[in-house]
Amino acid sequence: MSWEKELKELRQREALAEQMGGADKVARQHGRGKMDARARLAALVDDGSFREIGKIAGKGSYDEDGNLESVLPAPFLFGKATINGRPVVATADDFTIRGGAADAGISRKMVQAEKMAHELKLPIIRMIDGTGGGGSVKTLEQIGATYIPAVPGWSDVVKNLDTVPVVALALGPTAGLGAARIVASHYSIMVKGLSQIFAAGPAVVDGLGESYKGSDDHQQAKEDLGGSGIHTRNGVVDDEVASEAEAFARARHFLSFMPEHVGQLARRTECRDPADRREEALLSLVPRAGKQVYSMRRCLEMVFDQGTVFEIGKMWGRACITALARLDGWPVMVLASDPSYLGGSWDAKTSEKVERFVKLADRFRLPIVHLVDNPGFMIGREAEMAGTIRYGVQAMNAVYKASVPLASVVLRRAYGIAGSAMSNAETYQYRFCWPSGDWGSLPIAGGLEVAYKSDLEAAEDPEAELAAIRERLDKVTSPFRSAERFNVEDIIDPRDTRPLLCEFADLAWRRLRSEF
């Protein structure tokens, strides 16, 4: 006696599942320039590594004799796979089945995927394409009642944020719960022109009589309301890419820096870039004119292992560059002032971004390298209206609470409270300063006329007196005067920056390994 009959039914059900929403719906998905869920899973993970879980789950239709006629698969796929040879939970919404809405699905599948991640300590990747929420208005009529909303398994989503790396890829229009699942991640990506995110779509917004009125072109209306041009600039989503293939590549790259879970250390990679490499161009990187800008990204490329700088959140909080990179093969989190935006001053969004990434580094035990050129928190009426000081202090608090090793390099300015937020002054300061350093409680240039008002009023030639005062103070503010008093630890030749940071990375990882 064998079970061939049952295995035949299993193969039939699996074949039905692979049809997804049917040939027409799949063709429509492809016609929109979008990959289907199964193709996405195959493209994201290592070749042949995906093992699907719950493949035949869905809604079956039977004839009057109870024989299977068809199955509408659940619009959510998940399983175990590997990325870069390491195990992960990979998930994908299937937009070909009721636009990925949860009312066509089985909520336990999504819950089990989230539980699998934190209980087995596996990174989870969500490929989100649809609402993933409670369905349409018609659903309420079918139920015959309404309800106070609840999200089954959201506690597992929250637990994953504290347990494992979570990556979310927005690969289509996403609203409600779908949008929430994107935001509840450590790294998120949108595809330009393909992805939109909103609490509610254009039709709902217009229907409620809000001031927004979408374009008559439905696709354009979605883009205007929640396209990547909006959400990668307000901090809702980290990065914008040009294609799904690029989104998959960036997701894989992000995970290559991460441990598989909290409690495991990230991995060192082989490095062919000499730790003692000294770049001549660093010597002239910072201009002598204090208000002249320079490229901090060029500095990153010269200091860190070549080709390893992986910037995150480029389009928002732009006064600080946040990136992952490597030093002699060791992964580190990078904060770096960008003097080409607001002169490097931290505004509210920049401070929010810094806080988030310092917490990310601390959670996954990545040392922090901070390249500093910060004239202070942003000032002025708009900055006050945005609550800059609150966000700035929260960023400062994150730096002070972080327990991973941090090294700072002061390239030029470090002023005021923001200057003190660049590192934790209560711990050992692994800090280096360039000869171009310029620091203090406030910029000298901004307070001379006020501080020396009586002297200038009494002078026969106020302009000459002001020039003489400025010349005296230039000597007092020399970084070497600070070094005399050990107010800064070391002033270095800029060309020594990489060798010294590689030394820091080696010691930092020596300490981190001792934690386990």
C-alpha cells in the first residue's frame, strides 16, 4: 500500500499555488514592469536556496462531491533561504491575488514568518507589494459588522526589531499595514516610479474630502501622494533605487555587514587594502578658508577599505552622512558631517537620522567612526519651529548611551552643544584632530563685535582694532593650544587617519569579542 494518490494531490495543489493569481493577473503584474512574488524570491536569495513554507495554503474550491476544483493561494509567501550563504527568512507579498490584501490570505502565515525570525534568530526580509491589511469596504458588508482594528502578530514584528536584522523592500503601492511593515525595519528601500507608500491611497484621501486632490492619472496620483521622491527625503524610507534588481542587491549588501542576530558578532572579511595606506590628497582636503566646502564623501573613500562604503539615507538628514563601511576588513558604522549641506549643522531631520543609526550600531554591536565638521545645531526661526534642540539632544543622548566603541576624527569644526554630541566625553576618548581643527563653545567670528563692543567704540580706528583682536584670537584658537592642555588628545597628519582608524577597529573588535 502506498500514498501515491495523496502525493498526486499534493503535487496538484503545489502546481495550483505556482499559478498565483492566474495567468492574466501575473501578466498584468509583469505588464506594470513588476516581477511576480516567486520571481522576486528567486532573485533575492542564493540560487536554489529557497524552501517554501505553507506553499499550498489558500482557499480551496470543491465540487458537490468534495473534490478539489481550484485553489486561490494565500497572497503571502515565505520560507527559509540563504543570502551570501547565511540563513534568512524571506517573504514576499503576492499582488496578483487581491492586490496582496490580507482579507484574501491567512494571517497565521505572516505571523509564523515573523515568529520564525526571532525564535530561530534569522534575519528577515519583507518584499511588500500591497496593503496587507484588513481588506476593502465590501469585506465589512460580507462580515456583517465592523470591528476595532488589531494586527495579529505585531508583537512579533516589534520583537524582531530588537532581535534580528529586518530589511523591507517596497515593490509596489503599499498602504495601511503594508506601509507599517516597511517602516518597522532597520533598512528600507523604494524603487523609483514603482513604489508608493501611504497611510491611505489617493481615492481614500479624496473621498474623505481632504485638501489633497490627486491627478486624474491614477498612477501619477499615487506617485504625487507617496512616491519615493517624498519618502526617501522625509526619512520614512532609507533609500531609493532604480530597479528591483538594485533593491535586491542593496538588501544583500546591507545584510553582509550585519550579524545574523543580536548576541552574535558581525563578520570580518578579507581585506586587500593595506591598513597603513596613506592618502596624499587628505593633506589638502580641508580648505584654509573656513566657509569653503569640500567633499566628505571623497574623504570616506580615501579612509575606509576601498569599495566598502555603503551609504544609507543619502537623501534625508543630509547634514550627516550615515554609512556602513570596513576598516581592515572589520565592519563599522560611519557618521560623517557633510559641510556641503547647511555647512554641516545638524537640523531636526539630521539629528533624528543620527539617533536612529547610533541605536542601530549599538543594537548590532558595530563600532562607530565619527568624522566631525559640525558648526553646531541649526539656528534661526525655522530651526526653532522644527524643534531642532529636542531632536539634537535625543541624538546626543543616543551617543552617550551607546556602549559600542566610538572613535572620532575632528577634521574642522566642533562647536557648542552639537560639538559635545560628537562623542561621549565621559568615556575614554578615542579621538584624533586634524591641524585644520576649529572648536569652542561658539564660533569666534560670530561674537567678536559683541564681546569687544566697548573696546571697539573707544578705538580711534574700530576696523583696525577689530583686525588686531581677530589676529590675537587666531593664535589663542590654534588647535595646538588645546593640545598643550590635553583638551584634545592628538593632532595628527591627515594622511595617518586610515592607519589610526584601522588600529581603532582592531582594538574595538578585540573588546567586542570579549563580550561573548
